Amino acid sequence: MRNDQHWMTVALALAIAAVAVSPAVAQKKYDPGANDSEIKIGNIMPYSGPASAYGEIGKTQAAYFRKVNAEGGVNGRKINFISYDDGYSPPKTVEQARKLVESDEVLLIFQSLGTAHNTAIQRYMNAKKVPQLFVATGATKWNDPQHFSWTMGWQPSYQSEARIYAEYLLKNHAQGKIGVLYQNDDYGKDYLKGLKDGLNGKMRVVAEVPYETTDPTVDSQVINVKASGADIIFNVATPKFAAQAIKKIVELGWNPLHLLNNVSNSVGSVLKPAGFDNAKGVLSTAYLKDPTDPTWKDDPAYKKWSAFMDKYYPDGDKTSTFTVYGYLAAQTLVAVLKQSGDNLTRENVMKQAASLKNLELDMLLPGSRINTGPNDFAPIKQMQMERFNGERWELFGPLMSGDVGG
Amino acid sequence: MKQPLKSDLMQAPAGTVAGLSIKTWSRAAVIAGVFLALLLPLAIKDFLVFQLTLALIYAVAILGLNLLTGFNGQFSLGHSAFYGIGAYTAAILMDQADVAYYWTLPAAGAACFIVGFLFGLPALRLEGLYLALATFALAIAMPQLLKSTPLEPWTGGVQGIVILKPDAPFGLPLNSDQWLYYFTILTAALMYAGAVNLARSRTGRAIMAIRDNPIAASAMGVDVALYKSLTFGVSALYTGVAGALGAIAVQFVAPDSFTFNLAIALFVGLVIGGVGSIPGTLLGGLFILFVPNIAEEVSKGLAQAVYGVILIAVIYLMPSGAAGFIRLIVGRIARSWT
Amino acid sequence: MDLFLHQVLAGVATGSIYACLALAIVMIYQTINHLNFAQGEMAMFSTFIAWQLMQWGAPYWLAFAGTAAFSFAAGITIERVLFRPIHNAPVLSHVVVFIALFAILNSLAGFIWDYNVKSFPTPFGSRSLFGDGLMSSHDAGMMGVTLAMLVLVYVFFRHTRIGLAMRAAAANPQSARLSGIRVGWMIALGWGMAAAIGAVAGVMIAPVVFLDPNMMNSILVYGFAGAVVGGLTSPGGAVLGGFAVGVIENLAGTFIPYVGRELKLTIALFIIVVVLTVKPSGLFGRTVVTRV
């Protein structure tokens, strides 16, 4: 053999050996749903049926991922967001989850909505070792890494929010009598439990009046709460009913201290229909910036969000906090995926989701940070109390954390 | 609310095609279908097996509704309630009493038979629309009852009950999805055989006679009250067994799973498949499981609207349901052959 | 006693919502002898149209009149286009088409106007009458409108020729045709009127419950219940039935201990079923006797 050919052979052999032996530094690891060019994310939302209002969240997220893709994707990979409708029916949620995992082969399921619905798929997801990430419900049970290490919540849990109210009441209105109007399901009952746990018997709850989503109005229930002699009302109702309650309370000429749950404190979707004057003095908590609150008019984060909505989701409702919620959750996922780098196995994604340190997202309240750990599956814990002054929410007090585990 | 149903919807149309009678063709079709059904799970993804299992379960539920509405002329918008009772019976027995899954089926059936019969008794006095409302009331009431505090220790309230799917017995090389599919086929086969038997029996004829002309039937000595209530019971039994199977397949029961929407879906399945047709229920089951998914593929935002349009198109094309339509086509082919 | 009075009046107020819709339901029933499951959705859609007209600047009464007229025309169109072609199909197939209409209208409304709750103005103001919030002026106005519609419907059926023709067409289509009545158009007319009444109902209801595509779902249940307990052949009975359902539901929810609050709807429906068992054609309905 000629000299140069011999050298080339040796060089080639060395190169091959080098590649074969090189450490896994630049090695990419994938589970089903991830490859060099895309990451498949599954999602299940109620786009039809009684809870279709929440479908706005999924649509916002789809728009956000379109933006991310337009700007180059995550670590060079495009996000393929596959979102299915479950009509707010748990058996359908199960079907769609199986479809996403077994047929579409997504890397993880993100922001599936509804407590019963997530309960329905929790065991399956954990058995299949597929992340059930940032579930879109505030039920307290999702913060349970001991038993369900593949399931993680996202928003502050209902119980922790209720405990914040309890703390506030004990400090400022310890002699009061509390009446609770609550939706008769997991969401309502979770808040009720959180409040009672937080009060620990130190204050009287004189009325617990449930309503069903099949009730046309809650007028009758509000009358009953008033009749119990309560001078504080804890309004655990979804937007439509919360607005009705606010209106009815004023119509009855009643003037209790009014605590409104976070799910229904949107200025545009609840307080406006209820009437701004009627809602004066209502207290609530917040963890994100309400887009209809004039406080944020000149805030750069708000402007950025607003520009995103105008460009990528012009049909979206800019007065609804659901769009901000969806935006923030999507940003959280993108942060996790970025942090996972080229190791896009389900295990690593879960690990990264459980290692978020002081993540700052600018549509969260100033000072609020996302933190998770191996025993802490509650990304957002911090909330701040606010009072409605007839025009806007006024934040007051410190950022509080009503830490409660599942 | 009576309809001009042909009580010979059960028989194959007369005539021959390519030298063989239609009856032979339909038998061959059934055998081929059974073969396909038995071999399918080995060739397709688990998820599709799961979906087909659900479709079959819905078909059995629709069969129950068919017995009441198609065969006995009693209009029910409340079968979601019986499905729910069956499902919860199975779930509670499996979760709290460690009962094996196969015993929950007869238990669910028995429980629903009793409830159905008891409901059927006062419902005797109601006709058509009023009966529809009473059953409608039952369907609406069911989720409320399931959520209610007094029953919470058993039902788990709004949180529902999580149960586990059984594994294949005797160490058969099947995964749990496949095993459940075969188990469902076995159960369905028994239920269908029962229904066919019932339809051909004297009792069946009495039931259908009541549908076609209750006054004449009673004049002929048929105990209308007894038969109507019994039919309610049997109908509930069928749907209840389907509910139990459904609970096992989905591995979860919650009050939100058994709302009025389910009753509507069963009703739609009944009509699309063909009121009064036993094989039609299979088509009905497949329809209500798969067509909403197809509608969603067409348009995410308007999925329900697309579904509605499909429903209208199907009714226009096949006003008496798929079974009637197929009979029509087969009859035409036979006639054009001779 | 004070609470009792409060609940009764609140029940009457919500009852007028049900009564409104029950009237539309009875209207349709008188015409075609079935229940229209899509009645609520049609009313909801009409209300959205009224809302949209007002968003575009139309004053309240113009929007109201425009919507009623549009709904009337739409009702006729739906009957002619959707139901006429299948008029020979079995009854149950018709029901499936109602269900399809329901799905289409609900989905379309959500698509066009989204699912967020919207407030809807009332021409009657929201002053509190009789002090202490026992009844609001809007509630009183709504009751007035319902009763006015009831009177109009009654007068129409009893004292006009067309009303008579419609009743004849529903009672006995064959004979009616022989007498020269265009039965097909009578049915279409009935649909149009029911749609218009539904639109008025929706516009009256929306200020109280707020406007969203799912607004009518539960009200429809109560409306049916009211219509049936009063008797589907009696408009007055249906209206009374609607009020009754509202009051019973509120009283059950307040005074039946322990389970009353959670099972309000169940109890109301249970009572209705009991009424039907005792009087199968409703409290004020005519018992129809067919000759064999």
C-alpha cells in the first residue's frame, strides 16, 4: 500500500475509535416524543361541554408554542403541541390520555385540566412513567411526590389559598362569623377544608351552603348565607356564579366582608358583569397579573404579553386571566425543556421540573418565584392579598406562602 | 310516540345474491366478523384495543336501551343512570369489598334490575313524553345523588373511586387490555344471545305486542303492567352490566362520568344503529365512540357543530338507522340480482 | 318566617325564568307534539344576537324587536329546511336532529362569542322593590313580560283564525288538510312563534344569570319540568308550573335538612314525577282520550 493511503486508513481508524470511545458529553438521549427536530407535548382540555370556558387556556398555550417555534424552538427543537378535547368527562380524559401516550407517543402530558379528570389518569401515567406535568387544577393532592412521582401541580393549591384567608381573618376579624358559599365539587370542598383547617376552630363557620353547576342562579343560596347571621362571606364559586353572588349580596342590602376565591377574581370576566360598584371592597388573592387591571398598563411584562396576544392569538380574550394563566404555564414548561438540554428522557424532564430554582416569569406578581424540589411539587406557592377599590385591584400585605402538601 | 316499526327487522330480507340466500350471506358475515373481532387485538395497538372494548361496552348499553325503547316502545332518556349504578356497584365492590371483577357483573346487573323494575312500576302510568321526562329526571338526579354527602363513604363523593384492571388469568400471554377485550366479547356474546333469544320467545313477542298496540295486547291476555316493568328491569340490567365493564375498562368512576350527556349519547347510538335492531347496536356503539373523535379532527373549535352536522347527515341518509339502511341496500342488491 | 318569605319570592323570581321558557316549550309542543330539546339553545343564540346588536350600537328596544323578528324567521327556516325533509321519519330520529341542532348552536355560539360570561342590560333597572332586596325591579319586569306573553298566546290560540287553524293542524292533520288548512305552514309558523318567545325569554333571563353559551342548559331542565308539571297542553299551566318549580326548589334547598341543599334539583324532579304519577297529563293538562 502507498504511504498516504496507509496514513488515511490509520487516521480513519483513529477517528472511528475516538468517536466510539468518547464520553457521553454531547450524547443526546431521547424517550418517545422527542428527537433532534421536535418535542411532542400532549394536552387535554375541555373544549366542549360545561367547562368549555377553560378551553381558552389550551388555545393560549398553542399560540405560545407557535411563538416559541417561530423564534427557533427550544434548543433548536420545535414543539409539537397536541391538544385533545375531553368534554370535561373523565372517561374521555382516560381515552385521550391513552391516545396521546400510546398512539401519538408524546414525551409528556402537560396541563391536563380537572381534578376528577387528572385523578382518572394519575395511576396510568405513573405506571407508564410518563410525566403528568403542571396539571391545571389547584387541588392540593397533586403535591405528593412520595406516592406519585410523575405527577406535578402548578398553581397555588386551593387549600393553601384558603389558609391565607384564614390567617388574614384570624389577624383582622377574629370575632366574625363566616358563611361559605361553595360549589359542590372537589374544587369547592378543597377550599372549604383549607379554610377550616387554617382556622383550626378559632372562628365560627356559621353557614356552609353548597350550590351545583346545574343551578341557574345562586340567589337562593346567598339568601341562606345571609340568614345565618354571618358577617363574612367566603365566595367559592366559579366566575359566572361568583358574579351573581356579588350582585345579589348588594341587592339584599347586605354588607359583609367578602372574600373571593382566586379562580373568579378576573376584573374583566367576573367583576365587570357583577358591576364594579358592587364589587367594591371585595378581597382576594393573586399570584399573577390581571390583564384588565390598570395597575399593569405600563408594565413591560404586560406589554410583552399583550403583543404576544395580538400577534399569535388575536381571537383570544385579553380580558380573561385564563390567557395569562396559559401563557405562564407554557413558559414554565419551556423553561423545564430548556433546562433538560439534549437529555430529553421522561425521567430527566421530571427531574428538571423538580429542580426549578427561583424561576422568574414576568407575568407573575413582582417578587414571586417558582421553586420546586424532590419533595416539593408545588411550583407556585406565593400569593398576595388584594382589595378591589371599585376600579382596580390594590395589592396589599406581603407575598405569602400558604404551604400545604398533598 | 308510537312508531311504525317493522317487527320483522330481526329477519334477513328474502332473496338471493350470487346463488346463495341472503340468510347464508348474513351468517357468513357474522362468522367473518367474529373471527375478525377475535384476532384483531393481536394485530393492533393496545390503545385501539381499549377503544374497541369501550365501543363494545357502549353497544351492550345501547342494547339495554333498545330492549326498552325499540322492543317495548317505552321512551327512556335516563339510561346513563343505570350505567352509572352498574359502574359504581362494580367499583365499590372491587374497592371496598375486594370482590373479583367477574362477580361484579352479575351484582351490577342484579342491582340495576331491581332499580329498573322499581322505577318501571310508577312509570307505567306515564306515556311517551311524560315518561321521557321522568327518565330524564333520573339521569339528571344521578350525578347529584352520587356526589351527596350521605353516600360519600361508599361512593367517594366527587373524588370518585380508582380501581385496577385485572390481568389475564391462568398466565395467558395477553396484556390486561387484550384480556379485558376478550372478556368483554365473551360477556357481550352472552348478552346478545340472551337478547336474541328473548326477542324470539313468547315473552319477546308479548313485549313487542305491547309496543305496537297495548290495548290489543292486553285484550289478548298479555299482562301489560308486569311486562312493561319487567322490560324496564331487564333493560336496566343490560345497561348496568355494561356500566360495570365500563368502570373496569376506564379504571375510574366519578359522578361527572355519568351525566345526562351519556344518556344522550346512548340515545343517539340507539337511533343511528336502528331502533329495534339488535345488530344495529354494535354500529351504534362504534358510532358514539369514534365519530366525536373524527369531528374533533375536522375542527377543534367547532367539533360539536361538526358532530351535529354529521348526525343530521346520517339521519337524512338513513332515517330509520343503519340497520334499516343496510337491509334496504341488501334488499335492493338481491332484487337487482334476480 | 322572614327567610321563608325571602325564599318564596326568590323562588318566584327564578320561577319566572322557568315559566318564560316553559311557555316557549308548550308553544312548540302544541304545534308539533314533541319537545324541542334545542329550544334553550335557540333562545341563547337569539340572546347573543341581541347582545351583538347592542354592541354595534343599537338601542335596547330596537335590538329586542330585531332579535324577536329574526328569531321568528329563523324558527320558520329551521323547520322548513331541517325538519320538513324528514317529516316521515320515525319520531326518535327527529329527536336526534334536535340533539344535533343543540350541539351545533352551542358550539357555534362558543366559537363566535367565546365562553366568557357577559353582562346583559335590563330595561327595568335593578332597584330593589319592597325594601330589603325581596324582589328586584327586573324580576318584577320579567314576570310582567311572561304574563303578557301568556295572555298574547292565549288570545292567539283562542280568538284568532290562524290560532284555530294551528290547533286544528296539530290535533288532526288529515282533517285539517281537508278543510283547506296548509298544515305544513302551520307547523312552520308554530316554530317561528316558539323561537320568538324563546328569544324574549333569553333576553329576560340573561341579565340575571349572565350571558354565556351554556346559559340555558340547566334552565331548560327546569323549564321542561315546569311545563310538564303544569301540563303540556296548557300554556297557563306551564307558566304556573314554572313558578311552582322555582318555589319548591328554593324551599327544598332551604328547609329540608341535610340533604336538601345538595339534592335540590333531585327533590324538585322527584316531586314532579310524583305529580305525574298521580295526574299523568300534568296539573292543568287535558287528558287526551283516543278511541280505539
